[in-house]
Amino acid sequence: MTARIQVPREVQRGAVFEVRIAIQHPMETGFRYDLMGKPIPKNVINTLVCRYGGAEAFRAELGSGIAANPYLQFYTVAEASGDLEFSWVDDAGERGSERVTVNVVE
Amino acid sequence: MEPTKYAALIPGLIRSACIGVHRRLPLFGGAGSARNRLAASVAGACLLHAALSTAAEPQRKIPPSALRSGITFASADVRALQADDFENPGMLWVERGAKRWNDAGGAAKSCRDCHGDAVARMKGVATRYPAFDAASGRVLTLDARINACRTRHQSLDPLPLESDDLLALSAYVAKQSRGMPVEVTIDERTMPSFERARALYYRRIGQFNLSCAHCHEANWGKRIYAETVSQGHGNGYPAYRLEWQAFGSLERRLRACYSGVRAEMPDYGSAELAELQLFLSWRGRGLPVEAPGVRR
């Protein structure tokens, strides 16, 4: 699973900054049938968690209504330089993770 | 355009002009008559006319000033999605391609070991595809060329067409040409392919009995239900298509058009589809490469 994360190059301490993540995933809804008429089992990223400096900063529960290759965007407050660690899991049990470092300046 | 480039086109056009004259010959009546001499001089005039009027280039039905990329027919949200290098889902394939570029994947050499840094060395490469490949003697698309590289220089199996890994590599290579004008070579080697594809473009096919030109030259800008008909250029491909919820090649898009007019779809990797892409690139020559594009 390819994933991309985007954060500002550096953030002022105490400032609100934007975090964006895009993950390559088919997000199979479970409502579709293959060419032989067999249902295609649901397989979506059901949980995504972001930890910032070890503490949970963001959590999302995704379902069938989310398009393929999900893109999420949220805001958090810059407290200290550290890693944003994303981890997610899909219905097939496949796990993915990706991290990016946030540079906080005074 | 420089005349030398199109010099090779002239024999073909003269031939077609002459066929027209020969067909008309019987109309001119009996043997040895003044009418035959007239026919001969008409043929001569046609030759001269063909040579003079096509020294520049064969005429494109949509003049360069009227060319419009497919993205200009899209709604504002689709245009915004393509323009944002992070939100554009195609960039996931570009990123994957960058990894594949440096990874030998079991071979002795990676792409990088021969070609170097793609950002510098692959600049402008995608603008020239499809191109004639001397080793196989046929026109190859960028995807087919990447697979040829794998079998010839890496001793690897070709990647399955439309697989994420192959699309990722072609997206990564094509992205290095973003903003550069499409510029395929039509010369004596690609001419037969070009002519076959041009004939196909104007031939009625399928249960709907439509040619490509009926939509994309005669009726672009109008609507089929909710869809605006584009001019049918390939400069955005490989592209992320919202309808597919996936990234795909121009071949996949062309097959969708065949299906749309209820015609039999050529196989992925067929000569027909490669040649058609060559003709389309010529037809949209000068449009900027947009890969990875986003289309509805």
C-alpha cells in the first residue's frame, strides 16, 4: 500500500497546521459482483490512527461510503518536534503504516 | 513546422491524390482522345498541387489554435483535483513508480542503473511516445517500451499490462514531461501505422455505427446526456479516472470508447491500440502532457 503524507516544512510552536494523507487502496464496498456473478467481499480500510509524539491525535473509522484511494485531511496544534505516525488496517487484516517528522520552531 | 519532417508524407498523399484521378479517368471517354490528354494534365496538376499544399504538414481537422485538452471540458472540482499535486490520486502511482525506478526487483540492474535520475534523464521522453521501435519493427507505447526494457536489459518477465506496477512506472516517466508539448514522429517508419490508424479513426464501427470522428471531431463540446464530449486527446494519460476509481492507461480508455459504440474491443497491447495512440498524439500535437491526469 503506497501512502503519501503532507505536513508543512516547519511550524511555529502553538500554531494550528494542516495534515494530509492519501493511501492507495481499492476500498471495495461489498456491494459489487464480479463477471461471474459472485459477490466481491467488502474490503475497506476500517480504522486509521495518527499518533503525534506518541499520543493519539486523530482517529477515523471508514466504511463502504468512502471512495477508493482515500484522502484525509485534519488539523492539529504544533506542540513539539516529533513524528506523526499513521497506522491503518483493512478488512482483510492487512496493515499499513507511514511516518513523517514535524519540525516545530519557536 | 520544418518541411523536412513531413517530406516523407508527400508520397502517400500524392498516391491518394492519384488514386482519385485514376478513378475518374473512365469519365473522360475514348482512347487517344483530347480528353485523355486533359486527364493527364489534370493528374499532373494534382501532383503539383499535392506537393505544394502538403510540403508544410498534413492537415489536422482540429487546427492547433482550437485544440483543447480533455481537462478543459471537466468540472471545476475535477480540475482542482488534477491541479493539486497532493490530492491528485494519480500521484500515488507516481510515488510507487519512483520506488520501482530505483529497485532492481531481482534483476542485475534497476532502471536507474542505466538511465540515471529520472527527473533529469526522462524529461521529454513521454512526449515522443508512441514511437517506432527498431528491434521489434513496430510502434510501441510507453508501457510497452518499459516492458521491452525489462525483457531485453533486465532479463525479467514483462509486467502485466494495466498492472499497478507498470502503470506506476509509466506514470513516473510521463510525469517528468509534464507541461511539455506532445511531439510524436511521423516518418517513413511510422507512416504505415499512422495511415492505418487514421483510416480506423474515420471508419464507422460497432452496432452504433459510429467512427471516432463522429463524436470527437464533429460534435465535441456538445453533450451525451450529462457528459460533455471532449476532443478525445490522450495528453492526460496515464490518468486517474473517477469512474474507474483507479489509475489506467490510454488503452483502457480507448477500449471504453470501443465498448461505448458497441464494437469489439481490441486486446491490451494490440498493434491496433498502439497505432491509434500514435495517430491521437499527432492529432493533439502541441498539447501539454498532463500525466498523471484526472478524468471523470
